[in-house]
Amino acid sequence: MRRGTNLLAVGGFNQAVILDQIRRSPQGLSRVEIAESTGLSAQTISNVSRRLLDSGIIREGEKQNVGPGKPRTLLHLDPTGMYAIGVHLDPTVVTYVLLDLAGNVIADHRAAPPTGPQVTGGAPAVATPEQVIAAMAEQIEAILDRSAVPRDRVLGVGIAAPGPVDAARGMVLNPPLLDGWMRVPLREALAGATGLPVLLEKDVTAAAVAEIWTTDDRSRLRDNFAFFYYGTGIGMGLALDREVLRGASDNAGDIGHILVASSGPICSCGRRGCIGELVVPHYLVDLAVEAKLMPVPFEPLGPGAIDVLFSTLSAAASSGSPDAVTIVETAARHIAAAVVTITNLLDIDQVVFGGPFWKRIAPVALPLITELVNGDPALISPHVIHINDSTIGDDVAAIGAGCLVLDHSLSPRASALLISE
Ligand SMILES: [Zn+2]
């Protein structure tokens, strides 16, 4: 069970059950139908729907004639009734989204993390966590101002951060790619700076939440799936029976040390051949420089330069340049090997690929991964493994963080009884 959240549920358990039914029926639902599907009494449904109507979370729609008797009024979710903010903290870019109650993106914004004071003649210093958090609070205010959303209609802020995290305490522990972020109490700090309730989730888990929240169609998203997150680093979000898997410390999905080769750069764990080193954008860019696909840089590559050079490499691979194709295909082979291990372990039948760097290599990597995974003699599952791109796009982790706020506030769950006041 998730503990330590300061996020309020919209109402009690019955209210969440009723709202969940209405939310899942875009065509509208009558009070009689809600009574039939929930088993709640007519009086309870009448009371709760009155409260939801008064608070603007649902609205009455058209009347439905069903045989003799009074026509039934259909109840609809009012997407403008409440909002949630999602933030994705990535080492190179912070993404902000404002979601309405239906999970639609109303506004979005991307900003590079601020840089610290510049030393004369040197590169700008990395900003401290405090500076990044202050900038986050400013951007959240700006996005609310621009979209003219009343503050009292904002349920809260969800933050997706690179792991490892201590979700119970709302802390970012020591992500390998975020310098200076050692046990930072991000949730409390941002709640203090914005005055809004805040939730923290590992970014790959947030991405899986986004898939579940935005896709009801089982033919597009299966109940047991993994989300392969391809960003500055890599990770996997896991979902079993449509519930995300968080694990004992909310850090499930760290695949970085799965060995997929017998050589490669030395990993932080001291071994060679870890997938977390072999397939990430900065390593592929290093290989491209070695292969003389691009000029040797004068200084160590920063995040911005890696982003640009990775685009160059991906474009070369997509247009069939042999060395570039080899680099991307080799990464795809490593990814396929890890995917087979994970699908065998969990018996999942779908892997969704996404994250800020994924789209660029997808044209070359996705067909190859599909072929390799399903043709691998080590694959145990008797079923096909469906492999596809996320339809959500680059903002998937930020959207997932926002969906998490909606999920905590709207979904009927036993823990909602403990956190509602
Ligand atoms: Zn390792």
C-alpha cells in the first residue's frame, strides 16, 4: 500500500466508485444504471451525484427514454471540474503538463533546468536542487496563470523523477544522472513552494500509469505489459493485471545491470556488458564519433550536444547509412535480449516503447526488436509478444505523473479511505 501521501481523495469510497463508473462511460450514465452496476442504494447515488454536481465534477446531460416512466437524465464527467499537474524531472529537461479531469492535456511546457552561477571563463555550474525546485514552482504558477485554471480546482502535482526514489518519504535518493541530488525531499519542498499537494513517483512507473490511464482499449494495451523507457538513462515500468508494480521500495523496473554482452564500457557496478551502459544515447553517440560519423568534439559532451548528435545518428540510421544502422541495430539486439529475459520472468505479452529519445531510433529499432524477441529460442511464453511505440509521445512520464494525481483522487481503492479527510 502507498503511504505518506498528503493528497486528498475527492470524496469517500462510495463517491469514488460512482465517479469511476461515470468517468468510464463517455456516452453518459443514468442514476438507475449506476445503481445496477454498483449495487449502491438509490438514496446514496442521489446524495453523491448531487454533491458531485454541486462541485462541478459531473454535469447532467440529455434525457434518455427507456420504456414507460420518467425519462432518465444521463450524468457525464465534466472535464473542467478539476485539474492535475504533472512534472517530469529529467536531467536535461523538465516537462510540465496540465491535465483536465478526463486526462486531456490542456497545456504543456518544457524548460531546461536552471544553471548555477557561472565561474569566470568556465562552463555554467549545475544548479542546486533548491534552485531547480524554485524554478519548478515558478513554472507551475506560470502554467496555471496562462491557462486561467482556478487554483482551487487543482487536485495536486505529480512528479516523475529518475530512480532510485523513496516514494514514502517523497525523496529523490541519488539518481546517477542528477548531480548533487542526494536524499532531496522533493515532495515536501515543492508542496511548500506551491501550496499544492504533491506526489512523487519513479519516472518509468509514471509512464506505465500514463498508458493505463489513457488506454481503455484492451486490443491496444494488454493487461500485462512493460513500458521500456528510453531517455537519458533506461528503465522499465511494469504492469500486471493493469496495476503498476512498484515493489518493496517503489523502485521496481531497474533493468540497467542486466548483462546483455560480454564486453562494453565499465559500468558503475564494475562489470562490462550491462544494458544500462550499452544502449543509452550518450554511448551510441560515442560509437558514432569513433566511427567518424560525426566530428570528434573538443570537450566532453554535455546533455544538449548529446541530444543534437543523437538526432544526427538516428537520421543517418533511418536513411540507411551502414555504420549508423550497425550502431542502432546493435543497441536493438541488446534491448531485445533484455526484453526476452523480462517477458520470461513476468509472463507479460506486450512491451510498449517510449521516452524522449525513443522516437528517433524507432524506425530502425522497433521492427528488429519485434522480430528478435519473437524469434528468440530463449522465449518461453507460448504467446506472441506485442511490441509497439507508445501513442502518448515524449511527455509520457509527465502525463503519467498527472494521471497519478487523478488516479489517487478519483479511483476507488481501500487506501483512499485512509488518506481522505
Ligand atoms: Zn552494471
